[in-house]
Amino acid sequence: MIRTTRSTPKRHVCRTIRSPVGELTLVASADGLAAILWENDDPARVRRNIVAQDARNPILVETERQLADYFAGRRTSFDLPLDFAGTEFQQKVWRALLTIPFGETRTYAQIARQIGHPSAVRAVGAANGRNPISIVAPCHRVIGSSGALTGFAGGLAAKAFLLRLEGVQANPIRRAA
């Protein structure tokens, strides 16, 4: 279930874990998983009102368990309550990410068409870059039209790792001109 309404700023708790793609900070509200932040994440990319660390928060404990299963090759999808916070357009993009099957990729143009905004390819790219719940909402599965790996908050090496973990043979990493 995805919760998306906001009236007052939510309070979030976090838990930091180690993973094959580096240290990840899991963030939850009372309503669900709100973010997975990368070790060197830009603090302005995903803003959350984190009030405390909570190693026993049930959402964070379950997220860590499911991520461990994913990295060990025992899980191909996640079953977690998600609490996305963003604009209506961003949320459309993030919901579209959830429809990309394990081991498959989509282009930014395909996502733009899927959400009914075929000319909004750059806006889809921007929304994809602001995805607060990386890995679970698999923004790493979105690639450039040429098949090249493009932008990823966790870094292109992490994106390539995640795609290889899922059996995707992606084109070499190319930096945008």
C-alpha cells in the first residue's frame, strides 16, 4: 500500500545497515518505508524529518530482512508498506517504477508513455532521480534510450551492480555529455 497525503511534516526514524552497495540508511514513518538513503547521498535529494535512530522499528527491521534476501538472490520483489512523499507527477513516476519486473529494464521514454506524459522524458528522469525509496522502488531499472546506464543517486557502479544481480546485461556505463 502506498500512502501519499501530507498535512503536517511527518516524524521519521532511521536505521543504518551495511549492504553490498555500501551503507544504506533506511527511513520510516508510522505509515511505512519513507526512504532508503545512500552513503554519500546528497542531503537535499530526499528530505525527511528524522528524529531518532530506531534499530527495533518493525518497518525498518523488515526492510533490512527483505533487502538481505534480495542481495542474497532469494527475493525478486518487496512486500513493504511504502510512504512516498512527493508531487503528484513524481508519485506517478514512482508508482510506474514499482511495475518494472525483476530482471527487466525500461527507458525514461517508456515510463513517460506509461504515465500518460510521452513528452515528459526529462521530467521523468528528474522524478526518477528524486525517488526516495531506491532499490525497493527500482529506479535502477530505468536506463537511457541507447541502453546506457545513466544517473543514479547511489552511483553508476551501484546501478550496474544491482542490474547484474538481477541478471540484466546492461550496456557499459556512459557519462552524459
